[in-house]
Amino acid sequence: MRSRPIDRPFRRPLIDRSYRTRRSRWGQLAGISVLLITLGGVSAAGAIWTNAFGMGDRFDHLQDRIERFLAGPPPDRPIRATVTVTPEPSPTVTPEPTAQGSPGQTATPTPKPVRRPVDVDLLRDPGRFFASELDNDWCAVAGTQMVLAIHGQADTSEAFQRELAGRIGEWESVRDSRNGGWGPAAIVEALAAYGVEGYEIRAYDSRAQAMRDSARAIRRTKAPVILLTWRGAHTWVMTGFRADADPSLFGDADVSGTYILDPWFPRVSSIWGPSDGPGVFQDLAEMQRNYLPWERPEGSYPDRDGKFIAVVPTIPLE
């Protein structure tokens, strides 16, 4: 495996290379033959294997293009809907009414919630649930694997990640990823296939709204959120947050940052910089730099374009 920085992140869809398992032996031989001819024959092949002058990376990129062509277009199957979340009108939760006392006795009013800072993280040992993406395009695969592991439905082994990547043909749709492979809808389907139901794709008008709603979901379900970062080209698993108030009680809670599992670790990107280790707190500046509105070059996604996208739990983790 080569550690290849993402130099052109906006050109990289959420895909994997599992379609290699679906192509024929003829397709493999034809693709490699065309590639070697393109790069200049045997002498270029030597440079490829040593990755001299970045030739190995160029080989990999061109091979991907050939494989996508040979695999054909992704299927056009229905996908999970994206839920557009509108801002809440009320800043705080309404206290629940107390039970009535005996006749003639005045009921004790419910105390108002106290606004105080909160620091929440689901994981005491983040490294235990961390999985680095085996392939540079497998961020969605590794992110899904980590969520499954937190739910107790998978391990973090390389074998399981390869198994998960190899099943993309069951879930991919051109409506989810126009280039084929993994999109947020495929993530939801994969989670459900391994017993983790209740995740939904949500779209927000602002980053603050997305972070607050994700923090509220974590608080209420004790389950992680998947954030679609780098304009939809990458995934982060959000396991916690810091805020000036409990977002499940205060609709105007200000979330100042998140705890993240980044499957890109330990790689370094020439665009996004070095990745952080499991469980590192990403402050607001880092969220503003990495968590950006969905914008994919391969085509239009009407429910997602210009929105902040997250895959959010709705069912409490058992």
C-alpha cells in the first residue's frame, strides 16, 4: 500500500476499488496492457514498480480510469432519502410537566435546566475502535467499519475492511455516487446490512446547525455520527463534542469542536495537511477548514449540493 497524498481532493469521489473484483481477467490484462503501452513499455514498467518520479501513483490513477470504464456505469437503483433539517425555532427545550400531587396539594414545579459547558466523548479508548483505510479511496469503508465496531457489530481488522469493501455492488447507485462506489446512502445500507439500523442522511444549511444536531444525536443515542468532510470527498467519524451547553436541552448550544476518528490517519495530505490520531479534538478552526459544504465535480446532487452532510443515528446504541 502506498501512502499517496490527496493532491486533488475535489476530484476524488467517495469510491473504493472493489469493482476490481467484478471485472474479468480479460479486463485486467487489457487494462494493464493498454497502460504499459501508454507509459512507454518495459522501461516505464520498471519505474512503476519502484514508484520513481511518482510513476507508480500515475499508474494507479490511470488504472482506476481503465477499470471504471471496463466495469461500466453504476446501477440506477433507489437510495435512502436525504433529510433536510431546518433550524429549530425555540432555543431551549420545554421542561416536562411534573406529576400532580394529592388533592389540595400544590405540584412542585420542574426546575429549569442549568446551562453549563459539556465535554462529551463516547470512547474511553479511541484507538480500540480505529481502522485506517487500507486504500486511499476507502475512507467511507473504514468509517463504516469503525461505526460498526463501536456498535459491537464488527472488528477493526484488515480482513473485515476488505470484506466490507467487496460488498459495494450490493449498495452502490448512480444516484448516491455518480462515479460509482461509496456515497452516504451506501454507508447507511452497509450499516443496516450488519445490524445497525436507524442511521439517516441529513443536510444542513450551516456548519453550526450540523454540528449542533450531530452533537444532540450523540447525546441522545450514545452512538457516533459520520461527517462528510472535504466537500463530500472524505469521512470523519464523530464520537463526541464540546459545547457551552447541553445541545439536547438547549437549542442554541454553541458546539466549539468535535472528537474525531479520521480513517486517513496516519497519512499526510498536501492539501489538508497531516491527519490526526484517533480521538483528537478538532476545534472550530479545524472544523471550518475541513467540514465544508457538499460540492462534487462529477455532477449535481440536488438534495446535497451546498449543504453540510452528516449520517446521523436515530436509535440508541445498546
